[in-house]
Amino acid sequence: MKHFFNRKDTIVTEALDGFLATAGSGALARLDGYPEIKVVLRADWDKTKVAVVSGGGAGHEPSHAGFVGAGMLTAAVSGEIFASPSVEAVLAAIRATTGPAGCLLIVKNYTGDRLNFGLAAEKARAEGLAVEMVIVADDIALPDIAQPRGVAGTLFVHKIAGHLSESGHDLASVAAAARAAAKDTVSLGISLSSCSIPGQAHEERFGADDGELGLGIHGEPGVERIALEAASKLVAIMAERLAARLDPHSRYALLINNLGSVPPLEMALIANAVLSSSLAKAVALTIGPGHLMTALNMNGFSLSLIRLDAEREKALLAPVG
């Protein structure tokens, strides 16, 4: 697999440089300690409200730095490709953004992220900072595992927490709303390829006529290999499994996420199939299709749903800056 890059060890820092150079004049900043500490934060942040901090390994762009702004994340912490940011980097983000109102960490459910964000939170609390942490585990692909993965549904939690913070809610209420949102979110992905990391050898494990249901956003194996069929049939399989986890009497927001390399033409076709599937009657709000939480160049997509109430719908529809 061919990639555009200069050196393996500078891919992430150069990508963040490019992102910041094109993100808008003065809207975002980065912390001292860059590039070892890769933290992008709001340039206008004055620590008077609850800080909402998230992050993880690179390779999921535009997540997470692409969602830093008013009404969303206060700061995003990046590791190297598919590698959790260090404890020191997370702690630096907490220190830089946290005032008397406190800080909420939103963490996808992966071992490295749980460990490093958790240790950073403990150190920050020892320094007298008020820090809460919410773990998002929305992937339903492997229902019997003790620790479901956190995937694109995490973005619902970012948006809800960011809106509540921007509206002046306190840490306890922002954290409670984020935990409840995470609990009410489900996601499932499918792909026709795994992903390749620039500068590393890649061996495709998929055949010419199959794909995989439920693989992770780092290329982890999914729940089953699946024969390549019409898009409507693949969507129907996903819709059936997701619908089994929904409350039939509730309304939902749907997020249609491009995992990397699906062409826009095909994503529009997929969106049409989803909105013609058994899920359609439950969907009151659709976000996407678009690149929202990718897995480098994975040729796949994911569907995420969150149960709506009036406050969540207001938060998801609120403008961001």
C-alpha cells in the first residue's frame, strides 16, 4: 500500500502542523512541549467553564483535534498512530484547561487510553483539580466481551458534553449527562479491507469477495467474516443487529461515519440504504455521511445511534465554533 509521508517518526506532528495552519486564524493553539506533548486546544479558553478533554491515538482524523471548538472539545490530546497519548500529555492538557469549574475527560474504551487518561486524572486530582472521567464503550460487535470498544458514537458524547459546558453547567451535571449519553449509544461497523499504517508493511487479510462485520477502528478483528453482497443487504444485516439494541418507543439520532476510503458516491448510496432500512422509523436526526472518526484508509463505514430526548436533541443541533 502506498502512502504520502516524509518520515515515519514525524507523520503525526507534520499532520497536526498542517491542521493548525489551515484551521482558521487564531482559533486553536497547541501547548508548549510540542511535539512530544501533542495537545490542541481552544485559543480563547479562559478556564471559567468545565473543560471537556478527549483524545487518543492518531489515525482517526478528523477526530480528535478536528472537534476542538466552542460547544465541543476544549482540548484534544494525540498520541502516535493508533497509540494512546502519554500520561504526561494528558496531564498537560488537564492543567492547561482546568479552572475552578473542573474538567471532564471523555475516553474511548481501550486499555491504553483508560490507563493513561486515568493515571493523569489521578495526578491532577492530587494537585487539587476537579476531574471526572467518562468511558465510552459503544461498539456492539462483540456482545459477550467484558470491555466493549469505544468507537464513533463517542462523538455524540463530545457534542453533548461540550454543549452543556458552553451553556454553563457544572462538572457534576456535565459528567452525568455524558455518562448517560454513553450508556444510550450503540455502534457497529463493516469494512471491505483492513487499514495500512504509513511506513509499515501491510498484508491484507481480506479476500476479494468478502469483508468483515464489527472490526475495530485500529483494524482489530471483527465478529465475523461476511460475503460481499449488495450494499442494501449489508446494511440490512447491520440494521437488524443495531435495532435489537434499541428501545422501539424512542427516537434516535444516527451518525453515518466513513471509516476512511469509501468514495462519496458510495457513502451517499449507503446513507440511502440506511434510511430505507428497518432503522429508518426510529431515526429523527441524521449526521453525515462523512469522515468523522476514521481508521486511516479503511474501506468501510460505521453506524452509531443515540437515544434522543429534548436536551440531547438540543445539544446535538446547537451550533459550534
